[in-house]
Amino acid sequence: MLLRYKTVPLMRSQPMTHPTDAELRALAERQGARLRTNHDHLVTAESCTGGWIAKTVTDIAGSSEWFDCGMAAYSYEAKQALLGVRPQTLETHGAVSRETVIEMVSGALVKSGASVAVAVTGIAGPGGAIEGKPVGTVWIAWKRRGGYPKAELFHFDGDREAVRRQTVAAALRGLDALMTP
């Protein structure tokens, strides 16, 4: 299977600000309004956030108009079964990789009725860091049905909650570029 994806910078360091619940809610409301206007539906494929993106968007009244479903796929087995990530991808590149997040975002669209997808995988900490992938390493991918995925590497600071909170915000912000014609 040949996968195509947009080339993006290898890593984006984020400032030390950690989004509040109110800021996450505002991001979800803004994206929900755009999805509704465009008649799009969102699917999330989440590893390190464990469903936090889906929770944030479904906290918005009326989200059933633009949110299809969320899949929290933490283990290798869940990534394979729910999202179609190939065992070879996980063995060769690991769960926290560009290749895995691209297969996650593509699989989310295949397994759902959504037209827009976001996927996240990363190391929230405090453990789990390996050489070349410190705590705070997060890959996020976005894709529109019929289009090519865009994947981006982030390095977030802070504790487990801070990394996860920043990941949710970056995932929602990244929908802007995907939904801009």
C-alpha cells in the first residue's frame, strides 16, 4: 500500500502555555461551527489522549450534528483492530511515529462515516520515553476523506496532563488548515 502525505516541518516546539478547559471548549465550538457549516463530520483516533478530543467536542451541545465517533486505541492490538494499523508499521516504527499516525487517521476514515479525521499518538509520561522520543513527543495527523493526510510532530512540555491538554488543543487547531479551501 502506497501512502502519500504532505511534507511538514519535522518538529514544532510549543510554548509553555497549557490550554484551560475554557480554551479547549472555545476551540471545539469554533471547529464544530465550521464542520456544521461545511456539512462535515469528524472522527477522532486517539492514543495518548485516551478520548479527550472526543470528550471535548461532545461537551458541546449539538455536536451530534458534526461529530461521528471517536476511537481510543491505546494498545498495538487496538490500533490494528480498530484502525487498521499494520503490525509491520508498529514493529518497524513504533506506536509514536509518522507512519503509525498516518495509518491511524486513514483507518479512522475507513472505519467511520466521517469526512474529516484527526489522529494522535504520543508519549504523555511520566514514563515511556525512549531514545529519540522523550516525554512530550506527539504525532498528530489530519485528513479529509479522499485527500492526503498531513502529519506533524510536536514536542510538548510539562507533566502528563499538560502534554495531553496541549495535544487536544493542537489537534483541534490543526483542523483549521484542513477545512480551509
